[in-house]
Amino acid sequence: MRTFFVEIKCQLGRTYEVASALAEAEIASEIYSIAGDFDVLAKFYVNDDVDIGHFVGEKVQSIPGIANTRTVLTYRAF
């Protein structure tokens, strides 16, 4: 399994709508509201053979109300 995070910038006034849609899709293991340049932080686990770029583009960025995303790849847990 591979772990990665996606920071999500929502269109104005749509943060809770985006977070709810993400939760309903049941693709993220954890979803948080965050402060700063992005509004939502979501943690994902995918199988090693899954292309993360395609996953984010097809499963995350397709959710209505998302203005921008930034993917953070992980490589080692401490």
C-alpha cells in the first residue's frame, strides 16, 4: 500500500460540500479542515499498482467545488 495526502482548495463557500462529497465517495481514510492556503486535507491509501496521478485526477479533482489540489507523496514512516 502507498500513502499520500491531498491538500484541497475549495471554491468559496463550498468547503463543507466538498468534504461531504469526499466522505460519501469513501475513498479517503481521513479528512480534515485546515487553515492556510488550502481548506481540506485528505489522507489516502492505494495499492502499489495504482497510479496516484490518475487516482487524484479521476477520483478527487472530479468532485464539484474543488478549485485546486496539491498532492503530497510519502515515502517513509517514523
